[in-house]
Amino acid sequence: MSTSIEPEVRFRVHRHHHNHLALVAVSPRDGLSIGAARCIRHEHDHESADVEVSVDEAWQGKGIGIELVRQIVEHARSLGVRRIVVAIPAEAESAALTA
């Protein structure tokens, strides 16, 4: 990984099931989770998956969410996923529209 946030954040991948992958962003200062991404491959269409991303409010605006998306999509591709479905919470959408 070569990003500007690399010194501030470590990423850990957890495979819960052959169709469920999680990626956690961790602060190296205190080891606490500061964000996470999940990829769940569709049961009847293994080339499609749902992706969810969440970043702690104190860490937002630092590129962590973008890096989580980039890495989870990269891992999903390695599993054969070709289509990603992303759900955006209504509050996130309205915040983006007013920014």
C-alpha cells in the first residue's frame, strides 16, 4: 500500500466466510479501530457483492474511507467479484449535497 495516510493507519483483513470479507482501519497510536469496510458476495451471483464503509467521525476527511473502498474492491476482485453494490445512508447523502 502506498498512500499518504499509510503512516497514520494500518489495515487488517479478516475473512469471516468465503463470501464475507472485512477490512479494518486501525490507529497505530492506540490500536483502536477507526473505520471498516465489508464486502459480502451475493449468494446466487458470486460475481456481485455488497460493500459498506464506515469511518469514525474524528477520522473523516483524511482519505481513510477512499482507501478502505480501494482496498476492499481490490480484495473482492481477487475473489472473482466483478460488480459492486454500495449503499449510501440517507444522512451521508444529504451531508454530501449540502457540502
